[in-house]
Amino acid sequence: MKKDDQNYPGLIDKEQYQVFVFVCPGNLPFNFALHPWFVVNNRGSISRWEVLIQKTMSDTSWGHLHRNFFPPFNGIEIISFSRKYTWKGKLLGKIEGDVAKRIAEYIECSPTTYPYRNKYFLSGPNSNTYVQWVLCNFPEFNVVLPWNSFGKNYNTHN
């Protein structure tokens, strides 16, 4: 099976806590940069968490922070604001068990704890800042965002 043909829904274990990090290219013309997001499996309850340039688009949006704006494993739009064509998602890492449960709880609390949910810039804070913010609090989740995850080094202590 080629990597692009991965059956991501088949990775879900409804008996486990799991957290996945996915990436895809950014919207054109910024497709040289990556957009990351989390997929959280809370023992069979699946949710997607990410920061998007769009602000407060649904009842499950808190500023730029969104839950389930896109399907769990799809990438974002190739052309901004056109949901017809989306990038393929690529799995960057996953974790299971007790650590995944703690990460899931942390992510699920982020609508009230993420300090930049109402601020978005291409250089940061942005989607990479959010994912890195979570990863920095759980070094045991051994995922490193690639070099072209611009905004991952945004100073979250401002």
C-alpha cells in the first residue's frame, strides 16, 4: 500500500485514547508551508482540532480555533474558502494510552486555555503555533513539526 493510500480511519481503536497529528500543504499560494491538526480519539468519539485563518465559522469555533470544521483525515482547502477541493492529509505521528488521554483532555480544554485563539498571522501565531503549543506540554509525544511549519517557533510566552 502506498503512503497516500493509507486507511487512516482504520487506525482508530475505539477501546483506546489516541491522538494523531496530521499535516497537509497550506492554501495556494502558500502550499510550500504546512498546516497541522490533531485528530483526537476519545474511546470512539473522534474530533479534529486546529487553528484556521477563518474566524468563528461554527458553534464549535472559538476565534480561530475550530473543532470538526473539516472531516478528521482530510487536508484543508487547496484554494482558501473553497471546500470542494482539499489536500490529502499525511500522518505525522500518533500516541495511545494514558498519555493520549491527558493530551486529549488538554486539547479539549484549549477553547478556554489557548492564549492565541483570537489572533492569527501567517508568521504566527497560527496553526503551527497551536500544535507546537500542545506538543511542548507533552514532550513524551515524540512529534517534531517539519522545518516548513512556519509559526511553530512563535513565542508563546508573550
